[in-house]
Amino acid sequence: MTDAGRSQRAAARRIPIDETEFEAWLAETLTFPTDMPRPVLDPQTEVLRGLMQSMRDTLVPVEPAQNFVRDLGQSLTMMASQRRMPFRQRYGRAIMFGIAAAGSVVSVVSVGAYWFYRRESHSHLEQN
Amino acid sequence: MSEPESDFELVKRIKKDPSAFGLVYERYITKIYNYVYYRVGNHHDAEDLTSRVFYRALTHIKDYSDRGVPFSAWLYRIAHNLVANWHRDHARRQDLALEDVILVGAAFEMPEWVAETNEQRRWLLGAIRHLPEERQELLILKFVEQLSNAEVGQIMGRTEGAIKSLYHRTLLALRDELLKNVEATETRSDEPATGDELEP
């Protein structure tokens, strides 16, 4: 390998490869105070730093048009109010459970009443 | 002061009372719009797709259940799917407007600087738009939406480590593109002028 090739590979290795380290490094270089001399970076890393800065400057949030936001909001509100669940769908399950629970209570009471009636009948027969 | 209602609580409320959907809308309209805008490159389609995202969300919110995927990720997935369909339908159309991100304000004061910066931005946006879909999505979520790697991972259905790795590879790919572009520009400027230009 030539000297130029070796130095190129060495320069490439200087870019932090570990992602965590890379993120920390980028954050550090991008918020570097302007009144202090910037650390000397190898050309490849310098390009990367510049690229990150360009992306921060270019990929900026945009505001949607106010008319659009208002109209869509109104349209969704109208649609949402029409989607209010009907009474049966909203409380159907609760009503079903209520009826089932009441039915169970009635069954238990009926069995108890029958048992009590039988016992009373038997005691009357024995007395006679 | 009371804490703002979490997405989870809000969704529970919407399931009982859909009219509360307006709160979700207010919370996410700008974010979803930005995401869509940077994926399609023009306001007209961004508005159309953003509308569809919210209509679809309202229609299907009853099916949403938090199985480790936050509501925001669910919303971004809807946007992602609609944008993917849009790209499939518009495969032959190249829209690179993105007019809002181009500088115009300082044009009177420093026209040359503005022109150069706009050129760089146009190039960068073009390069980003030529990246594979998932890499574009990653850059938009990180830079425009300013989400953490963990949040981006939840939206894209990947681990935080995988996102960091993809981010790293994307930056290196863009840097290589940038270097190629610089070389090509230098080569063009080094070429001798044609005879036509020399004629009086």
C-alpha cells in the first residue's frame, strides 16, 4: 500500500465509528462556542460536520396554512360528532351484564325460596 | 397547573367520545404535516395527504390499542403508508419544490450568499430525496420532527441501535454524494471553454 493510501485510511479511521460516540461528537462539534478556536478536523470529518450543519439549516419545520388547519379541524369535528356511538352500542354491554346479573340473583333467590317452601311443607306434614 | 393529558388517556377518552379527537388533531397536525410535506415536496399534496391521515385515524381509532407502540407512532405509520402509496402512484413525477425552505428574506442584502446557500440547500434536498425511503424518513424524523433515536425506532419499528446505525450509514452515504458532487463541479469548471464562447 502507498503512503497516500495509508494516510487516507488513517484519516477515515479517525471518524468515530461507534454510533454513541459519533452522536456525542457531533453534538459537541455543532454547539461549539464560536469565540473559541474550533478543533482541527481531518477533511472527511470536516465535510461530515458541514453536512450535519447544512441538514440542520435545511430540514426546518414548516407551518401548514392556517386556512387548511382551520377547515380540516372543522371537518373532523363534524365527522367526529356524527360518529358518536348510539345508545345501544354505547351501553349495550353494560345492559347485557346487568340483565345477566339480575337473572343470576333471581335464580339464587328462587332456589332458596323453593328449598324454604319444601322444608316448611315437610315440617307441616310431620306435625300432622 | 394540571399536566397535559397523555396520548394514552386521550385515546381512551376519544373511544368513548369521538368529539375529543380535536385535541389529538391540535397536538399532531403540524408534526404530521411536516412529515408529509418533506416526503412529497409540495404543499398541495401535503395538505391532501395530511387530511387523509387524520380522517383515517378518526375512522380507525377504535381499533388502536397500545401494545408497546405509542399513539404518535401509530399516527406516523398511517402517514408513512399513505405517502408510500402516493409515491407508488406518482413514480414518474419528480416534485422538488420545497419552496419554504429556500431562503428569500436576505436576498436584497446579500444576493450572492443567498443564491449560493439556496443552491446548496437545493442540492442537499435533492440528494436526500434520492435516498432510500427509510433513510429519508429517518432524517425527517430526526431533523424536522426532532425526535430521539428511541422515538424514531418506535415509529419505524426498529431498535434504537438499528436507528443509530442507519443514521450513521445515511450520513456517510450523503457525505460521499457530496464529495462526488464537489468533484464533478470542479471538473466542469476546469474544462476549457467551448469555441462558441470565444467568438466575438
